[in-house]
Amino acid sequence: MAGSGGGSAERPRWRRPPVLAEVAPGSENERLGVARDSMLRNPLIAKAELGKPRRSSYTLPGPDFSYGLYIHGRDGGVPEAIGHWHAMKPRPALLRKMPRDYITMNCGALKAGCTTAHEFNLYYEAKDIRCKVDEESRFKRGPPKVPADMTYGIVSRPSTPFFDLLHHKYKELWLEQQRAMTVIQQEEKKKKGKAYETRTTLLRKHPLPAKEESFWHLPHLEKVGPRLSTFPDSEARKKAFSAYRSEMPVRCGPLHQGIYTTS
């Protein structure tokens, strides 16, 4: 209650629900009520109530309704199915025009010497070969022929030979097979004999010596003497070059022709 304490809110008072008056048929109120009902039943507009799942807008049939497809047939039901067994009989093959066997006709046309499309068409009209019934259809019309003493099912796997596994029998068999294969391969190599030597095999064993690379020179410039000689003779030239080589460590410059080094 207001004023009884600090911070306490006033409780809402209970109100009597309004009395709905009678609505005249065809009036504006009736149309508004129908529209409101359709809006509330529309699953796309209606919102789920707080704490409750969304209601379905479809009405389910009564308890005497049977779901599923009803087959209007009187075949006797379960007792008739238990007491009798109706086997499906193979239907006779329909007499229909089979398609042309173009593979066989094309082979025959090629053997006959046909090369153009017009000649092929003339050959098709002259020899109209059709496909066979068994070749044209993937599944045969009648049931497959099964021997009378045939046993259906999967053959049981033989027991594992643990004795052979423990004694490594399969290993010994494999080794014997490898030895026998090695002997057969050696005998085949002996039968082939010695291979003939060819130029390729000889070059592999004894390759040719590599040619030394030499630059090409003009023939008229080979073995030409110097135009100017500052040495009186060859002995003086040799002495000058020997002196030059002996002084190379103590001279400066890239050609060792500079001043002498003091250090």
C-alpha cells in the first residue's frame, strides 16, 4: 500500500473482465473478430508464449483416424499370406522392334568397302541388322538357371593353422620359392649366351680421348718473327730476362717494373 513503507510498490488491483456484448452478424465488429482470430492462428504471425512451446495451428483428427495409405483390396489378410505362397511368374517377352546393331553393320560396311555417309546409309537399308534380346536388355526376363544341387550362402573360412604359424612354415615356403626363381633366372641368362659387342658398348668400355681445345689462328700469321729486336743476340735476351725475374720480388707495380722497395 502507498505510504506504508519506503520503496514498496503498490500491488495492482484485480479488475473484472469486460462483458462481451452480442455481435450482430455481418457487422464491423464481427469482421474485426474474424480477422483477429485468423491473425492469432497464423503460425507466421503468432509469437510463442513465455515459457511455452509454439502452438501448432493444425488440428489433428480424432482417435478413430488411421494414418497411412489405405489399400482397397481383399486378399485374405494375414491368414491368407501365412497359409499360401503366391510366387511371381515370369512375364512373357513383349514382341517389340529391337534397335539397330550399328556396330555390326559398321564393321560389315567397312569390309564391303563403304567410305562415304551415303554408301553407309545404302548398306543400312540393304542389310538391316537388329540387336538381340539378351544383348539389348541388362536383365533377362526369366529367372536365371540354377543347378539343382546348388547351396546358397557363403563358404565358411577354414580354421587358422596355428601349428604352421608357430613353426614358420610359410616363411620356409617363401624362401624355397625365391631360391627356385633365382635358379630359373640364372639358367635363362646362361641360355641367352654372350651378347655381341657394338660400337656403343665399346665406347662405354674404352671412351675416346678428349680433344684439346685450341683457338683458331690465321694461317698467314703463324710462325712470324718480330719486326723489332732490341737485343743484339739471344744470349743477351736470356740474361736480361733472368735479371728481370730475379728483381721481381723487390720492384713495385703490377709488372714488377717500378722502383725498388726499401722495406
